Amino acid sequence: MSNILFLIIDMQNGFINGFTRDLPEKIREFQAGIGDRAVTAGTRYVNHERTACYVFEGWKSCMAGSEEAEIVPELRGCMERVFDKDRYSCWNEEMKAFIREKRIKKIYFAGVNTGCCVLHSVLDCYNDLAECAVIEDLCGSTSGFREHEAALVVLRSCITEERVVTAEKAYEEICGTDGKRGGRHTEN
């Protein structure tokens, strides 16, 4: 049993646009490459009339029960568990219990939005002294590359540069290899 968690944040139909359209396939390929060397789980943001996004922004996408709130087809079935949440961070008692139950020692984060749900989840995880890393090229922002990069600057400053890694580096750390998958070098 693996003591590593690959945590896919909010890869839902409602968060796929021109800036994030390549992420589902990249994440699926990475997850297939690491296989059972990590436990894979995900989160799903479920909007409703009492979320901050709805109340303060008037944002009405990804409502409970909508197709927008569903996990993208490419990633359905590859996650052992999907945690529903109605706030940016996924770091709650349910998630912490899962991590304890699975005896997780390190968490690798991927998904959307880098400056929102990924950032909040990672910072909460880090503040709780859980070992973690963000896979920068497996994250993205529906608002664009500039917002994604700005969040990475914040993450490098807050959780240390060593914890913001490429997919290739994460693969090496998880699989204990030199970045090769099935005989071919990984590309970003």
C-alpha cells in the first residue's frame, strides 16, 4: 500500500475552458504512469446558495446536481474517492481522516484553480505540517496563464520552492526513477 496521495483538485466540467482544456489528459497520463504507487483521490466544488462564490460574486456555475459540477470524463474512475466541498480548501476533518486511514506521508496536488482552490488547500495542508508538493504543470487557472503563474509565485514563497515541482520531478519522487516512464522520457 502506498503512503503517497495524488490529490486532484476540482477537475470538473465547469472548470474546463481554453486555459485548462489540456489538463484532464495530462493528469490522466500522469496518474496512469504512477499507477498504484500513489493513492489517487479528488475533490469536487459544489456550489449552492450559501457559498461565498454565490453570495459575494453571484457565481451560479457548478451548482449541486449540474453537469458542470461533475468530474471530467477523462478522470472518472481513476480516483479512489472524490470529496465534495463548498469552499476553496479541501483540508477538512473528512480529508484528514482519509489521510490518517491511508497512512499518507506526502500529498501531491494537481488541478484547478491554482490561485484559488489549489492554493487554499495546499496552504491549509502545509500549515497543518503535512508534507506536500504542488505539481505546477498539472495545475491551471480558468482565468489564464498569468493568474496561474502568480499563484505559483505565492506558493514558492509560502511553502518553499522545493515543494513546487514539475510532473517529471513528481514522477521521479513517487516512482524512484530518473523521469522515465515505460522507456520514454516524460515531456511537459
